[in-house]
Amino acid sequence: MRIAIASTGLGHVNRGIEAWAADLGRLLADRAADVRLYKGAGPAKSGSERTIGCWKRGDARTERFLKLMPRWMAWRLGLGTGYEVEQTTFAVRLLRCLAQDQADLLHTQDPQLAMIVQRANRLGIVKTRVILGHGTEEPPEFLRRLDYVQHLAPWHLEEARRAGAWKPTWTAIPNFIDPQCFTPVGNNIRAELGIPEQALVVLTAAAIKRQHKRIDYLVEEFAHLRDVQPDLPVWLVIAGGWESQTDELVQWGRTKLGDRVRFLVRFPRHRMADLYRSADVFALCSLKEMMPIALLEAAASGLPCIVHRHPVAEWMIGPGGKAIDMADRGALSGTLAALLIDGAERAKLGASSRQHCIENFGHNRVVTRILDYYKFVLAWRATGTGFRPLGECKSGKVS
């Protein structure tokens, strides 16, 4: 079984999707699987990695293309956003690799990339079957066009079924975490951040934007906490990827919170374990999530987690946190105040958080389930493998 893992943003974007691809590729290689990891930027770090040139979202040429292309035509061609342009240009080159490497299966969380490769498979261009790990909130009408979908939580699979979008070839397998990497024991970076060791630290790790991640809500609630508990030695740390709103939000947040906030834009993932160990509480303010890896990382690090009252988030934190109505102003600030004051409760929730995470989302168990799904996909109604190679795919960079 020859496996391909692909992420168009890996190497230039810091999100859960990219982290998932990098971790899955590494863990499959550790199990001696025949795997290739295809990414959109950066050097190939091992013999199993390939870097594929593409028009990246946010690049000058991508922005020029979006301005010049008539809107109606761009949307019809699936090139209406920078992310779509990135996926399409990546896919053209990826097909060459899949054909050259004789890949049996592609696993990706990039939805348009999955659709393009599935079409190529049906046309006989590649023999590769495609699994979409559904982490991007695609609508049912999009999902029902895909043969193989990995929903990240049972709730999402049932929601798709209720919407009339379900196939017997779909499954629900969660994201995973390495509890040996994300652990409460080890270094922290409080001194580097200029935060006292005796301080209480609230952390979030999410794209720094208003929509979806609701960083503005978090800042407002933290400001309210400071107003009602002025003597509480509390700091806020916001780590996440850059978005078009990020610079404005950072300036606004620093004006509102002064020295009590630290914004860590594009903070390197290999240092995230130390960052989690620098915190006392983790808060995620989005009202709906597919299955955020940052929440798993925080839980594995032994942090009590505060989330919105949604079935997926509640399932993820189990007994290791608080699920509240974050649509309500004041809900988060009140919960933070109670938890930060009560050290015994924080310790109890943190221990439960890590235990629940290890038992349900530890990488050994989840990756075994993923490999079982791969076998199922390749065995399901096996068809002919007629295809033609598209060209040369050299180790390292594909141009």
C-alpha cells in the first residue's frame, strides 16, 4: 500500500490542517509504511517528503490573478479565492507525483485538492483513491460528491447523515495527539515572554481573527476580568497564524490590555509544547469547530480547557474543562475568574483533561484506526487501475 499525505499550506501556513499532515506523515513513516508527504513550501526534511511548487494564497501573483480574472469565471473554475488557487495549482503538479509514485491512496484535508484528484482517478489519469479528512466545514452538497470522507467527530458524521449526505464508505476518526510531546512536564517560556513565574496565564492558540476564532471576544472578556479582578496577576497569551485582520487586532488588543497581553504571530509549532506549559488555563472562543488540534495539544499538556457549549468541543474536553455559552457576554470572564482563583480545581481539571485526551485521542490508537480505514478504502469495490503517468516527479521539489 503506497500512501500519499498532502497539505498545500504545509511549509508556509500555521494551522491545524498543516500540523495534522506533518504529524500523520511522520507517524506512518515510524510504522514503516510506504508513505510520501507532499507540501506546498519549505525544504524536504526527509526522503519521504516532496515540496510541490504552487501559487500560494496571499502571494502577489495570486492576488493579481484574482483581480484580473472575471469573478463569475473564477468561481466557475474553482479559483475564486487565494486558497482555491493554491489548491488547484498544487493539484496539477501533485498528479504527476501520484502517477510517478504509483500512489494507491491520497489522504488530505484540502477539500478542492481532494475533489481534483478524485476526478483524475475516475478519468484514469491516476490510480489513487482519495480520502478527505473533513476539517474545513464544507457543505453537504460538496461532501456528497466525494467517495471517501473521514469526519473528525461522530457528531459531524451524524450531522451529515441528517442533511442527507452520507455514504457507507464514510467514517468518523478523530484527530490525534502525541502525549509524549505535549506533556505538563518540561520547560516553559514565561521568562522569554516577560511574564512572572507567579503569574496566572490564560492561553489561546488560534488564527488571530474576529470571525470564527473570535479573538476580539476573548480580548473583551479578558479586559472585563481585569476590571472586576484588578489585583489578580493574570496575563493573556494569544498565539496563532496571520490573517488579513491580524495586524489591526494586535494593535487594538495591545491598546486595550497594555502589558497584560502577548501576541505571538506565526509562533513556530516545534515550540508550542513549551508554550502550553507556560499557561494555567486554555480558552477556545469559537462557537463551532470541526476538531481543533490546538485543543488536543492543550488537553494533553494538562491544561483545564474552557470551550463553547457545543457537542464536539464537549466530547473533546470530557471531564477536563468547562463548557459555557460563549455567545453570552460575561460568561468567559466569570468562568476564568473562578478557575484562576481556585488552584485546586485547576489541578483537578488539568489532570482529567490529560487523562481523557490520552485515552481517546492518543496517536497510537487513532493511527491504527486510520490504517484500518486505508485497507477498507482499497478493498471497497476494487476497480481497474488504468491510468497514464503525467511526467517526471523527482525527489525534493516538483516544478
